[in-house]
Amino acid sequence: MKAVVITSPGGPEVLQLQEVSDPEIRDDEVLIRVAATALNRADTLQRKGSYPPPKGASSYPGLECSGTIEAVGKNVTRWKIGDEVCALLSGGGYAEKVAVPAGQVLPVPPGVSLKDAASFPEVACTVWSTVFMMSRLATGETFLIHGGSSGIGTFAIQMAKYLGIKVFVTAGNEEKLAACKDLGADVCINYKTEDFVARVKEETGGKGVDVILDNIGAAYFQRNLDSLNIGGRLFIIGFMGGTVTEANLVGLLARRLTVQAAGLRNRSAENKAEIVTDVEKNVWAAIQAGKVKPVVYKYLPLAEAAEAHRLMESSNHIGKILLVP
Ligand SMILES: NC(=O)c1ccc[n+]([C@@H]2O[C@H](COP(=O)([O-])OP(=O)(O)OC[C@H]3O[C@@H](n4cnc5c(N)ncnc54)[C@H](OP(=O)(O)O)[C@@H]3O)[C@@H](O)[C@H]2O)c1
């Protein structure tokens, strides 16, 4: 088969489509013929050599895909050859075929094309497992999403609105904020021209929001704490603004705040399967109801993976970038 190989750590040009061996499936895995894969920020870090795949995972990038099942392991009961599915991967999505544990496979959501289904597994599992499963974000609460126009953000806005949550977003330009508004965001903040803490306070009568989904880390840590309501929860999923900071912790005690962080890729297959089951139950219903739609910025051929990485690193995109073998 053909796969995108990281020929050495470096810039987008190190991504090259090459002829490689087909993956072999274990007894609890299925083989998917890939219809599409989607980019994630983590892929750019893996390409640079700073985010190696977990032990046992494919060395090719790609954390999600959609496609058709081509073979099933002997312990797999739910899936059969010919099923159209999408899947959460530990790697290997940038290829014509990928092997994946059966517990990380989902049916293509009703009403979504086979190709576009590749845009959901990573964002749905990340957002659902963090702010919903761990931070218990609930109907009637307020929710601030940093990077509202990102792949993660465009999904999180729609899912939260479906569940009756008031959504605040930050983004870096007016076009991105307009896209967030179209997806249902209630309060859209341009972090380059406005102080998000002041705006959050103003919009919440001085209280702050109940939950924050943060991809910035250190650079926002103090301001995130300052933006939280009593009982507020900060969930950190990325460190685009660094990992080391100093903070005044008084608010944590006075307002009984919780700070959590988690990554999806390094969880065990069992843990990923639990998340996938919960996502199918809770998120697939929202997609079926037409309340959560794929937000695809661009489709590119798999051979143009380098171009796709350049686009993601420009941060000019809104939503997901898909690669099609
Ligand atoms: N923990 C996990 O399991 C997990 C899983 C998936 C993703 N993530 C993290 O979630 C975040 C979003 O992921 P994604 O794949 O949805 O990414 P994405 O679509 O590329 O979006 C990232 C966004 O971050 C904003 N940004 C903020 N600071 C930036 C900077 N210094 N350079 C470039 N962009 C910056 C950009 O929007 P503005 O122009 O508005 O700033 C950009 O649109 C990433 O940090 C990713 O690592 C974590």
C-alpha cells in the first residue's frame, strides 16, 4: 500500500508518500481501507520529532480515519467486511489501509458522507472525554472555548449548543469569529483586540464561566483561573502557549476551582474503547439530529500531506483539513 512516511524529523517537506507493507491485523483488530484521514495539531509535532507514537502504534502519522472494513480479526464480533466506519487511531491514518482495535471503530454517523466521517473521531473523543466526561459540563452552564475556529473548537461549539450550554469563544480574527457565531457561539471574543477575562466577567455579571477548554496552557493559566465562576473547571488539552508558568493560587481555594488536563493518544485501548462507546451514545445522536455537522475547510490528496501541514501551521483554516488517498 501507499503511506505518508516521516522521512526524518523536520518541516512539511519530510512527509513523503511511499510504497510500504500492508498492516497486519491482530485478533481484536479490523483492517480499514481508508476513504479519508484528517489532520490534527499532534501530527505536526510528530513530524518535527517532538511527539513520538506510543509503543506498538504505527509510525505513520494520522490519528483518525473513515473507510470500509476489508478484514476482521477472529475475536471481532461487531464488524464485518464491507462495513462503512470511522475510527480513532493511535497512528497510521495517512495511508491506504490501517489496522485498528475493534473497540475504537464507530459506524459512519447517519447523514454524514463516508469521507466527512473522518473529521469526527478525534475531536468527538477529545471533547467528550474531557469537558463532558471529566469536567461534567452540563445543560444551563457557561463554557469558554479557546481556539473556537480550530478542529476541536468547531466541534465543541456545536456539541455544547446541542446540550443547552451558553458558549463563549476566543479566536484570532473576525472571519474566524464569524464562523464560530454561525456554528452557534453566543459570545465571540477577538483575543487580539480584547481582554477575554474582562469580556467574560462583563457577559456573566462578574461571575465568570463554569468550564474552560484550553489549548494554550502556560500563557493563559492565570487568566483562565481569573475567568472561572465558583466551582469552575479548567480543562487543558494543549500547550500552544507553553508549559511553564507562575500563578496566584488564591482563586483555586476561594472559588473551589478544579484544574484538569489529559491527552487522548496515550490512553490504553480499553480506555479508548470506553470513550468511543460513550461518544457513540451521546455524540452520534447529536449528529443524527443534524445539530452537529462536519466542518471541513479543505480536502487534499494524500500525496499533498506536506501542503496540508503547511496550511495547518499557517493557522488560516477553520475546522478540519482532510486527506484523501
Ligand atoms: N489533549 C488531547 O487529547 C488533544 C486532542 C486533540 C487536540 N488537542 C489540542 O487541541 C488544540 C486544537 O487542536 P486542533 O487539531 O483542532 O488544531 P487546529 O485546528 O490547528 O487549531 C489550533 C488553533 O489554535 C489557535 N492558536 C493559538 N495559539 C496559536 C499559536 N501560537 N500558533 C498557531 N495557532 C494558535 C489558532 O487559532 P487563532 O488564530 O484563533 O489563534 C488555531 O486555529 C491543539 O493544541 C491540540 O494539540 C489535544
